[in-house]
Amino acid sequence: MSEQIDLDRYFARVGYGGTTAATLETLRELHRLHPQAIAFENLNPLLRLPVGTDPASIERKLVREGRGGWCFEQNLLFLSVLRRLGFRVTGLAARVLWNQPEDAITPRSHMLLRVDIDGHAYVADVGFGGLTLTAPLLLEPDIEQPTPHEPFRILRAGAYYTLQAKIAGDWKTLYRFDLQEQFVQDYEVSSHFLSTHPSSHFLRNLLAARPDDGRRYALFNNQLTIHWRDRPSQRRVLATAAEIRRALEHEFRLTLPARPDLDAALGNLIPATSNLSEAAPRGR
């Protein structure tokens, strides 16, 4: 994929105007900008549209069409960009443990990246939904690492690593991973399952997420939440399909697909009765 990505278009999409040298500073700035510009979203599965993992599909959707995507699209795009710039990048896979017991055996349904720079390994991940990293993390266990948003840390148990974020003073586990290299074919299988299998929650629910300066926006069906870094979260219930559409366009900065069934799909996300709540405790 790396030989096909249009770097100039990508840089314009994320607002990057810095050096193209394969340095830690470049990685940090791209990692900060990418998730702010390209939101996590699952409109394709919700609309029963295919999710492409090939280079042309990913670049067209995320870069040229102003859409977002989920982890496989986001991190395959980021991998491609980094390799074009000369970074040494390895695709990895993780078992998501968010809101799961620590010892749960979940599918390897999440993609992340390992980036090696000057003898040091870093974790990069621009596609973990509502808690997407906004900075690369040194692959070194047991140290608290600041990011533009929450602090993170990596724990190690044998051959496995666990990624955690510090939220309201408590460490919450995101996922468990190892360092076995994964390939596009591996991600195609997981992406196809999640976008087509009847048990996948991505077929029944709308999820969107985008970090911004000092806050994170999160949308679950018709509930829009703003997670602030230094104050309680705020939640607003969206009462119509038009309100959901406006949130996707404004808070998540998405160019929505011109689909005649979009408004109907968004309207189906609204329960028969919903109570407006302006504030909610922090949580994802």
C-alpha cells in the first residue's frame, strides 16, 4: 500500500506542514493530527456497505472523500504513510478488553502498529475509537506516559502487553497484544467478520469518535458525549436524524455519503422514548 498513497493529499487532509524526515518528532506530530482530522466511524457497516482494506479504497474514503473509518482503515492508512516516509513499521493485532474482565479471551479484532526509531520501539494507534491515542508510546512497561489527552502506560506479562489509560485517576485497560507481525490478509478476515456477521455490534449501532484540543467527542447511536480533560463529561441526546447528521458533520468533521438510505438508518437509532441529559459521569 505504501507506494500508492498520495502524501500531499494526506498531509492536506490532516493539516501537516512539517518535515518528512523519519524522526520521532515527525511521528508525534502526525499521530497528534491524524485522529483529530480523520474520525473513527462505522457508517459503512451500519449502511451494509463493504469496508475495503485495499489501498485504493482506504485512500479514496479517508483522504479524498472526507470520511473516517475504523481501526483497520485508520491504521493501514497510517502504516502506509509512515512507510512512505521511511519509518520501519510492523502491523500488530490486539484483543480488546475495554469493559471486559482482565483475563477475558476476546478475538484479535483490533489493529495497532509498532514503529522502530533509533533502536527504540513505539506503539502507534490512530484507530481505537473513543480512546484513540494522540501520541506514540514508548514500548517500555510500567512507566506512565503523557499524551495530549490522558496518560497511558503499558504493562507486560510474559509475551503479552496490556495498554491502559488513566481516566479520572483510575487505570482502565484498553487491549492486550503481542509482537507477532500481522499482514493485510489477517486484517481483511477480522474486518470482514465485523462488517458482515449478524452478531457484530457495528451492524446495529453507530459509533463515532474524534479527539480535539482538551476534549474528546464520542457518539453512540443518538447520544453525543464530550469528554473534557479537566471537567465532568457532558452528554446530549439527539432527537432527530437531522441532529445526528449535524453532529457527524460538525463535531466529527465528516463528509457524509450521498446515500438515500442514510437518514432512515440514522432515524432508526433513536429510541421511541429518550430523556435529555446535559451531563453524565465520565466513561466510555
